[in-house]
Amino acid sequence: MDTVLSGIRSTGNLHLGNYFGAVKNFIKMQEENNCYFFIADYHSLTTYPTPEDLHNSVKSVLAEYLATGLDPNKSAIYVQSDIREIPELYLLLNMNAYVGELERTTSFKDKVRTQPNNVNAGLLTYPVLMAADILIHRSHKVPVGKDQEQNLEMARKFAKRFNHMYKVDYFPEPQPYNFGEDLVKVPGLDGSGKMGKTAGNGIYLIDDDKTIRKKVMRAVTDSGPTKPDSEVAEPIQNLFTLMSLVSETSTVDFFKEKYASCEIRYGDMKKQLAEDIIKFVTPIREKIIEIRNNNKYLRDVAELGAEKARQSASKTLKDVREIIGFRKF
């Protein structure tokens, strides 16, 4: 059984893209692997060094992932800052990370461009902290998006470098967890690209009915097909893709037939899509709210996850300290 680690951002709410693109796979993944899921509150400080309400952001994110199916009895679900071994391993790995290689990472260069007034040391060493998150459990696999592939490559580099410098075969070189055909790319409502927080084109699992209807009715469309069996433009294909995720097959087929015969009314399609999204989201939203208001349950989950994570993390750090040469007299 592989040890698999996945980080969870600690700000913002889950949208349909997160749910269909990652969370559903996480739920399946925890049935087949030894999984660690952590809320990356340290990482968030590289972009938001003075968060308005860090604790409640973490609380909301934890509630959403639990409501969508992550099981604290099957996986270790923990808050990054609860595991004190992580920053110590981060410090030790930083001693063998070089400024030049960190400055060349795409994520650092992108952040320098987008937040020029907040180029902090944590931003520069972000890949090292990510490597510490992964290596603290000697993880074999990590599910990563396209934007994080280079950081995973850096984690492999740090693992290999540690093994070489200290003449050991201790850290495995973590590989990407491949979801294959199960990875669903959910489009946004703005006519192109995928659903995302930054793009502002998403429907969130916590959105109320009124908000969902308003967002869907404002989705980008075109002037409609001009001849039978016209090629479907990207904005319309995006609506069909969303519909295929939340609607009955007969509903999708109905609107495809209307499009093919040039009889489609986008207003009717959007109204149907909105109602189907509401039907899908409502039970999840209600569960999120229920869990969010249950402080004892959230505390119990966080403590259980931290206990599981520390069992692995403390052993790794103990081994690493001994390998480097930190020993008591």
C-alpha cells in the first residue's frame, strides 16, 4: 500500500471544479492507499502574511472536505501547523537548498510578478516547505496539478540530495499520483478555461440557491447555432459539460437535440442547469453548515489527524536527526 500525501489550500471555499476534479478522487484514493491530507495554513502565509481570520478559514475548509467525503477514520486529516516536526524538517532541508535553484522555479517567478510588494523568504523557499510536507511521511505519491509539478520535482531533488549527501537510502523519491481518465476538468462560467477561485468563474458548494441561479444565468453563451448539427462553440460546450456532471442523461440529450436542430433556447438550458446544480449542491451545503457549527467534532477530527500524522512525522524527524548527526551526549 502506497503512502500518499495531498495538501489542501487553507483559504477560499470549494467549488464544483474542486469537487469533481479532486475531491471525488481523494475519496476513492483513501480506500486504496495510506493517505495523509493536510490543510496548508503555513503555506497560505507566503501570500497572506497577515490573514484576516486564519483559524476560521481553516475551520471552514476542514468542514467542507469532511462534508464531501474525506473520512478521518480512513485517512489522517490534519492541520499543517499542528505538526511541529514539519518546520524543523523544513529548516534542515533549507540547509541543502540553493538560492539559485529556488529563484529559477516557475512558482517563485510567477509570484514575484503578481505580488511584487510581498516577495518574502517563505515565498522563495515554498518548494522546500512543500518538500518537508511530503518527505515528513516518506510519501511515495502526491496528487499535483500542472502548476505544482515543478515543486514535486524539487521534492524529489531534495530527497535524492539528502540520500546522496549522507550516504543513505532513506527518502523515497515521490512520484505524481496519476488519476488517469478519472481526472475531470470542470469548466468555468466565463466561456473558456477551467473553474477556479482566481478567475471568479465558479459555483461554490456553500453558495445558496439565489446565488447559484444568478451565476448560471450570467454564464457566457453565443448567438446560437445557425444550421443543423453546427459545431458547438466552447462556451456552450462548457455548459453541456457542467450539465453532464449534475443533470440526468435524458436532460443532457434533450438540450443536445435542441442544439442540433437549432431550436435551443439558452435561457431554458441555463434555468434547468441552475436547478440541477441546486439539487446536487443542497445536501452538501447543508452538511457543510452542520459540521461547521459542530466545534467538538471538528476539534476531535483535527486532534485525531494530528495524532496520526505525528506518529509518522516524529519517527522521520528522529531518523533524519540521527542521520545528520544530532545526538545526545
